[in-house]
Amino acid sequence: MTITVRDIAQAAGVSVGTVSRALKNQRGLSDDTRRLIRRVARELGYDASRLRGKLRRLVLLVHAQHSRFAANPFYSHVLQGVEAACRDWGIVPTLLVAGPADPVRDLLRLHEADALIAAGYFEAEVLALLASLELPIALVDCAQVGLASVNPDNVQGGRLATRHLIDCGRHRIAYLAGSLAHFSIRERVRLNAAASVGERAF
């Protein structure tokens, strides 16, 4: 038996339009109503991807601390890559810059995204919020259990950079890092910690 939007509406006690907005992650619903409809849809075995249809809108979410692209060009290159890929697939990308004090859920609803890319460091509560939206999501330069991610090989990059300095005749090499809350920085520190206890990292 095929479950329809009308079946979900009847089981949840709401209108068909409300079910449609909840499954498409559109504005105009409370969080409780959205969660109720999605729970009922899962229990009935409804495939929400049928309602969403083709991917059209993708939001690239960047933390406010990474938004000064002139000072940190890495994320500028990520943005350019996302835009180029979206152009090839006929997807509309939008950039959303948000900090920990911003209403991220409300901002994302304004964009009515079909999918998300979150680039760089984000607080644990923001990542949990993104996962709860039940949208396709990928992390860039970040990692979280249960979420797909794309990351540079920080350990190998550290080895190559250090090897270059050694080959240039340098032997007293310092490592300067930012906050250990950032995934990439933790990976780089891990390499340096391994080297400091005598492991042959190089």
C-alpha cells in the first residue's frame, strides 16, 4: 500500500498543505508541528524524497569567524567550488553566514533549502540542529559522527610542510594553532603531539 500525503495529514490531524510544508522544510510551522508530521510520516513508512522532488536550492553555511574571505581564502575557494558544481547541476546556491548567537534555524527556513553544506568550525549545538532538520547535509573542513564530510588530509599536509622546512635546513620548528575546537586544528596538533613523544612522524 502506497502512503500518501493525505494519509499523513489524516493521521497527524493536520491539513495536506501543512504536511507538504513540513516535509519540504518550508516556513510557517512550529517546531512541534514539524516534528509531529515527520514522526508520523516515518511511522507510516512515507518516503519524503518523493515530495521534495529534484534538488533545486542548496545553502552553503559558513561560520561568522570564517567569513572574512580576504583574510582566510580557503573558504572562498570552497564557495567557488560549490558555485561551479551547482551551475553544472542547475542548482541555486546561497551563502549564509551565521554565528553562535544567530537564529540559525530561522535563517535556514528563509532560504527553504533542499540541501546543506556546512563549511568550517561550528559549535556542537549548531551541528545537532543541522542534523535535526533531516535534510541532506555535508560538512567541509569539519567532522561529526553520523554526518558525511569532506576534509583535507591534515596529517599528510603537516608532514609535507615539516619535511620541506627540514629540507631547507631548519631544525627548530614551531607550530602555531588556533582553537582546538576546530577539527582541522585538532588533526594537526595530533601530528605534532605524535612527533613530540618520539614517534617517527617524518
